Amino acid sequence: MSALQRKVTIIYYCDNDLELYHKVKIFEKNEEGRVIIPKAFKDGKSIIAVCDGEIEILNKIGDRILSVNYVA
């Protein structure tokens, strides 16, 4: 990874789905240091957050609801 790139975790919804997703990607940065997310990645998604580095999501919205439904 070069100095002009940054590893981020992106949290997003797909436009046709209510499940929360995340991906770890390496993207280019602009002169101010902000990550440039390509249009091809953004298409069909609503981005909720861009986090610095690789993060581990332990629990997200809906995880407990699904597990409760499967127990019954």
C-alpha cells in the first residue's frame, strides 16, 4: 500500500436490501487525505460510515433479531 492509499472499512446498505454490510478495501486518497471511493463501488449502495483501517464488527443491527427468531 502506497502513501497515496488508505485501508478503510466501509459500512453500507444495498439499495434493494435492508441488511447492513461491510467491506475492507484500499482506496486512493486526494490531496487533503480523504478517501476517494470509486463510483463503481458506490453504485447500488447507501454508505453509512467509512472507518479508518480494518475493523471487526462484533454485532450489527438485526443480528439479535435473527438469532431470536431461529430459537423459537
